[in-house]
Amino acid sequence: MRFMMLMIPLGYETAPPDVQLDPDRVAAMMRYNEALRDAGVLITLDGLHPPSMGARVSFATGEPVVTDGPFTEAKEVLGGYWMIEVTSRAEAIAWAKECPAAANELIEIRQVQEMADFSPEVQAAAVGFADLKK
């Protein structure tokens, strides 16, 4: 099963574009990333720039509307993610618990939807999806 572990650093929604990272925290996180890789569960991972460098495209009016960051209504934002492949939700939680996260960070764990999770009708409507991911 694939799971995405989403890092949510509380307060990151107001981080400036030139936010500075603590080298000691980065080193600790790299040791964690290497443990995921060495265990053979890591698929990919990335950190994300703060919302002040981002944009949102909304469709509430029927037309796309672009809003540049930062986003004043944001309460929690993503700071990065890991995609892992493990045998169970419990194993994904166990890996998240090993993360050297700070007191202002939390990790949300979400299982990735697989085609087998869907009805035959949905699978038929999504024919060719697997080819898009290559």
C-alpha cells in the first residue's frame, strides 16, 4: 500500500519567501529520510517553498481565478511530503512517529487510492490513467 505522509509545519502559512532552515534540523531530517530509503519503503519525497511563493487557482465562479500567496485564510499548509510503500496503515503511522519533527509540526497520513479500490465503472472511466504516471 502506498501512503503519503504530509508534513504540516504550523506557522508556515506566514513564512516569508526567503525562510531560512536550521542546518541541524535539516541534518536530522536527512537521517530520517535515509532510514526510510534504507528500509526500502521510500518512493519519493520533497519539501515545499512557503505559501508566500505559491498561487491558488479557484473555480467557484465557473472561471479560473488566480490568487497569489500568501493566503490569509490558510490555517495549515503543507511544508513537504514523503510517499512511502508499506504493508499497512499501522506501519505508515509507525514510520511517521519516527520523524524528528518539531513541536510545531504534524504529519497527516493518507493512503493513496489504487484502481482496485474503485468500482468497475470508475475503473473503465479511468482507462489509461496508469499510462499518465510514466
